[in-house]
Amino acid sequence: MSEEKNGISRRNFTKSAALGGFAILSARGALAEANSDTLKVGLIGCGGRGGGAAMNHIRANENVVIVALADAFEDRLNDTRKRLADTNSPRLRKKVDIADDMCFVGLDAYKKLLATDVDVIIHATPPYARPQHIEAAVEAGKHIFTEKPVAVDAPGIRRFIAAAEKAKEKGLVFVTGTQRRHQKSYLETMAKIHDGAIGDILAMRCYWNGTLPFSHERKEGQSDLEYRLRNWYNQIWTCGDNIVEQHIHNLDVCNWVMNDEHPIKVTGTGGRAWKPNTEQYGDIFDHFVCDYEYPNGVHMYSSARHFNNSANAVFEEATGTKGVSRCQDMGKDDRDPYEQEHADLVASIRGEIDYINEGVRCANSTFTAILGRDAAYSGQELTWDDHLANGPAVYDPDTLSFDNAYPLGAIPVPGDWGKA
Ligand SMILES: NC(=O)c1ccc[n+]([C@@H]2O[C@H](COP(=O)([O-])OP(=O)(O)OC[C@H]3O[C@@H](n4cnc5c(N)ncnc54)[C@H](O)[C@@H]3O)[C@@H](O)[C@H]2O)c1
């Protein structure tokens, strides 16, 4: 539902009366008032996380209904439609009502879903499509939950930031899938860190050292694009590489420790230690190590890798003048953060809590990852401002077509990568 439909200067009398204060004039006040009835929700990107996020949404909220699905591939859409329909909870079943003519397949499926009367979208395609789709969603006046990361290159980040800022102007609520930001142990610990519990921050380190999530062989008859999209984790242009796709969660927490200041420069190293040089394993690295510097001289050491049979570790750590924290060790978890982010989305749409727009923050954390990746690919020290303005595109979103050839890119060679 957009403010164009509802007018942007009506007062949210219900909320102000409850508070006993003055009504707040805002675009969102009008939206909250108008959205007190059932919210219609559409899912774009019906894979593992998309289906999971849709379930989180209906578990976390009342008066919401999933009414539309969009995916590049029919089998993925059908699997998720079945997953949502198969819930044996009567409470959840009544929150799923997807008609045949609200199911959209193909590369333009997102446009068809956005042309319906859904109020909210859940966006869970791989990250390559995010800037283009989210720009269109904001244009269409939808409230947004989008998964991370939000782009795969600097031009995509710029496009996503512009969309997030436009969403703010339009009063559209905008939550991103960095669920640690909605996780109680992190929220409570971070409040204590910001209150001086470990003193002034001297240094940080963060890790996502794990294994490769998936890689598929090409099936007979699959075009380049179908194969690349189904094997999306393994190409730079579809995934962003593991530092962007997974490690963003940890980098986001480090930026959070720094009160959402972002690093100003980075040096990085990475490569492929074990992956065979075959199409199945694409063109991404399997390890990265980066040294980030924040404006006040604080350094953050980051490690992201896909190694089998190795020591795994996923955490964030801040060292201060008075102590050390793992960023969630001064708080307690008693709720599911994946559900909480959807509860917060809907509460914000309804005006029960403050307006939420996490778009620029998540774009900055995604770009923190892209900056480190490109430093490792290129072998150069990169600065935030220059790379955000001039960093290279890794693909062209506006020419995507099943008719085009998508040869596998070259594995980046430091010293050469990024040179025209
Ligand atoms: N927050 C978290 O903890 C978390 C966890 C898992 C995944 N994720 C993120 O969620 C996203 C999806 O991951 P996944 O594991 O669900 O992958 P997936 O492959 O299971 O699902 C992706 C879906 O998007 C569809 N798709 C691809 N291109 C599309 C397009 N142009 N238009 C419409 N549909 C398109 C695919 O066909 C597929 O069904 C990724 O960005 C990933 O990083 C986040």
C-alpha cells in the first residue's frame, strides 16, 4: 500500500491518543493507520530462505496472508507453494491463500507480482537481482523485507542505497535479513558495549570459517543462465563470493560495534586452496583474510572461508580498553531472531513501534564485504569512497536473458583483476 493511495499527512490518532501526546505527522502514520487490516504479502524468490522467511512471517504475525509467489523457475515456486500449503497448523494455514493467477514464473515474474495489490514483499532471490528488484518494489510502493546481501558490486550498492532512501521518503518500512540486529543476546550486549562495558574499542576480529554450502553439476539441457542461477553460490556475479554472501553477518556486527560507522579502507588476501578448476565450482575464491581500518584508526581482522575438514568458527569479537566481548555474551536469547525481524517489520508498518528502514545500513555492511573482496581480488588497498564511486560492475542486470550466453568468468588474479 503506498502513500500515494493513502495521502501522506494524515494523523495517526490511535497511536497518539494511546500515548496521550501530540499526533505525529508523517508518511508512516498514514500507512500505519491504513494497514491495520490484514496485510497481503508476496514472496519473490521461492527457495530455501524464501520459503523459510514466509513461514517466519506468518508464525510471527496475525492478520497477514501470503497471497502471491514469484520465481525464475516453476519447480522452485511449486515446491514452496506446497511447503506453505502443507503446514498442519490451522493457525498458519489460514495465513496462506495463493491463487493460481497469483503465481508468476520467469525473469519478469517480480514485475508481475509487484503489479498486484500486495502490501508487503519478502525478497529472497540470490543477491545479484536485489538492486533491480528492490528499486522496482519501492517504485510500486511496497513495504519490504529483503534478505542480505543486497548487491554484488559497487554499482548495485549505489542503486540499492538510492532505493532505500526513496523508501524512506515514501514511508515504506524496510527490513533486511541481518537477523543478529533483531536477536536479543546481540541487542543487549551491544547496548552494554555502547554504554562503555568494555571501554573504548581498540580492535575487532570476525570469522565465518565454514564449508561450501552447495555446488551442483550442470544437468543435460540446462542453458548457461539456468545453470548459473541454480548453481548461484559458485559465481561472483550471482553470489558476490563467500565474503559477501555469508561473512556480511559478521562484518555487519563489527560495523554495529562502531555505532554503524563503516571502514574507510582495507587490504585483503584470498584465493582457491582446494576447489577444482571446473564449472561446478565456478569462479569464486575459497578463502579471504582482510584488514579493515575504521575512521578512528581501529582495525578489524576478518576471515571468511570454505574449507572441508578444518576448524570452523563463526563469531565476532571486540577488544576494548576494559575488556573483550563476543558481541552476544552479555545478553540472553529467548526468541527466534528470524521471526522477530518479521514481527518488527509488521509492528513498524502498523505504527506499534518506530519507523524501520535498515536499507542503507545493510548496504553499508554488504559494501564492507565487497570492498574486502575486491581488495583481495585486485591485490590493492582500496578506500571506501573511491571504490563505492568507481568500483567495477560484475554483471549488467538490465540485459539478463535466457537467450544470452553466460560463460564462466575467470578466477580473479591479484595484480590483474579489475584492470580495464
Ligand atoms: N539471513 C540468513 O541467515 C540467510 C540464510 C540463508 C540464505 N539467505 C539469503 O537468502 C537468499 C536466497 O538464498 P537461498 O538459500 O534461499 O537460495 P535458493 O537457491 O534456495 O533460493 C533462491 C530462489 O530465488 C530464485 N531466483 C533466482 N533468480 C531469480 C529472479 N531473477 N527472479 C525470481 N526468482 C529468482 C531461484 O529460482 C530460487 O528459487 C540469498 O541472498 C542468501 O544469502 C540468508
